[in-house]
Amino acid sequence: MTIMEYSQDRLAAQPIGYWSGVANEIIVGSIRAALAVEGLTQPHWWILNHVAGAAPEQWTRASLTARLSPFDRQDTDFEAVYADLASRGWIAETGGRLTLTEAGEEGRQRATARNLKVHERMHNGVETADYVTTLNVLRRMITNLGGNSDLP
């Protein structure tokens, strides 16, 4: 796929808010569509990945919700997401600590494969250095305007 080329001056005059918003909509929409095939939302995905990547039984519902809430833009009812994952048999709780079940890991792996396809399409024709530069530019703008640019 090719994109139209424009002069540096013309591009420099473009509103970053518009372009970052369009990028957010299409990227997040594509990821959500891939997750939806598995019946998952982004919060499901976040929980599965955090529990899978943690030291055994590191997370409680409260500690994981506190970790994820700053990144949530959907006013997620995390308790409902935990309940859904538990009813599927994808997470288990022992003494209030979360663990991923075998079925949960299998579902997470299927969702990972779907997300990887989205990421591959998104990164097509984008060099790693350019991607990193883009993230750092956005992080700098966020910091300049008083936001939190730390990585999730």
C-alpha cells in the first residue's frame, strides 16, 4: 500500500490532535475487532496478559484493577470482566490471587495470534526506528502538556 507524499512544510502544519485521533480510532478498532472474534474486549486482554506474565499468583482483583485503570478509556466494570473470565474457566482465584488456567492460556494464545496479524499490518512499511521516534514524539507532547508519558 502506498500513501500520498506531501512536503515537510505541509505535513508540519497538520493538526496532531486530528491525526493521533484517527490513528487511535483505526488502530484500537482493528485490535478490538480481532479480540471480538474470541469474544474478548481490551480489558479481558489486559487481564489475561498481566496474569499470564506475572509471578505465580501475583495479582489480586484489586491490585490488577488499580494497575489497569489508568489506561482504561472505556469506564470498564473490571469486576464484570473478572466474572466473565472466571465463568469461561480462563482465570481461577485461590486465596484472592489470580491465576490463568490452561483454557485461559489457550484463549490468550489465539487472541495473541489475531493481534499479531493486526500489528503486522499496522507496521507494514514502518521501520522500527521510525515507530520508536513516533512514540517518543507523542510521549514528549504528552509530557509537555502535563500528561503521564510513562509506559503502561
